[in-house]
Amino acid sequence: MSLLIPLYVHPAEDPGAWHRLIEGADRTYGVVINPASGPGTEPDPAFTAAAGALRTAGARLLGYADTGYGQRDPAEVVEDVRRHREWYGADGCFLDRVRSDRAGLPDCRRLVRAVRRTGAETVVLNPGVHPAPGYARLADLTVTFEGHWSTYVSAFSRPAWTARQPAERFCHLVYGVPQALIPLAVRTAHHRGAAVSGPVTGEQPNPWAGLTPALSGVEV
């Protein structure tokens, strides 16, 4: 199983979830580090400790940076990635709210090149939908679905071009999944061409405040 884990809760608020995440690090594709919708303005000791434990357990750490669908200054995004690497030892980055249209592709290409120059080895793009095909060639992993389980079940469609790409390049992040259906959500992602997934039971406004049950030995 390959799980992408955005756990957007402070380690002091839910230490049990972080402990279980560290114990299950070998089942993850990567863990998104997100102290303050980014790295924050200074290192957070709790996240420093959690990041160190995750690295020791073998997890790949991805620093969260919001691109604002192309509206945010790219230099600020690059600085976020640099801080994640310096403060938390991030191996790569999770670029959130990425544009998906063809017109945004050149700017995204420049941004990815810039963050790789900071030392980011793994770049994950999250447009949350299937983007124009060129985006997938820029990243190591592209999140082509982020949304509620009800939408995933009833309204998901997969463009033909994705079938020509390795499943390991795609991820589906699904929230609002009934706990009993978490194994089904993982299998469904695989059947839909995404080898990486992150199903959670949580709901808006922050569905990623809880750890996915898929990390706790749920059979899939």
C-alpha cells in the first residue's frame, strides 16, 4: 500500500495520531508537513521533533506550500519550500492549489524548476482534478482528485491520457469516506489508475485533521 498522508493537526493536539503515523511510516508514499499552512515564520519545536522521528522511521517528508492557483508570488512559494527543508529536513514539497489549465503550465514549469533547485527531490502537485497532460510530466506525483467520497463514487471521470502514464505518478485524496469503506477507497483508487491514495473519514472544514484508518492495519 502507498499512502500520501496530509495530517493537518498539531502534534501537541493529537500526539496519538502522530505516534501511529511514525509507527506506520513504512506504508506511506510521503507525509505532508504543514505547521501553519506552510512552514510558518519560525521553526515549531513539536514539528521538528515529529519530523525527526518520521525521518528516522524512513518516511519521505513533503513540505506544504500553497500556490494559490498561480496567484501567489512564486518567490514566496520557493521560500516556503526552502524553510521546510532547512527547519524540518523535508525531502520534497507538496504544492497545493496548483492551476490545472494549459495556460498555467509554463509558470508551473518554472516554479517546479525553482523548487528543485532548493534541493527538493520529490515534487507533488495538487490541482485536485485532472490537469492538462503536461503537468504530470513536471512532477513526481500529481493529485488528480481531491474531494468527497460521494463525488468520487458518483462523478469521477478519467481522461484517456492518464492510461498512458504509470499509476505510480497519480494520487487520489478522498475525504468523508465511511470507515468501513476505507479499504474500498484504496482499491478504487488503484482501479482508477492511482497507485497512491489518501482516504480519510474526516469532513470539511479540515478533513485532514485525522489520520487515515488505512494506516492502522486495515486490510485492503
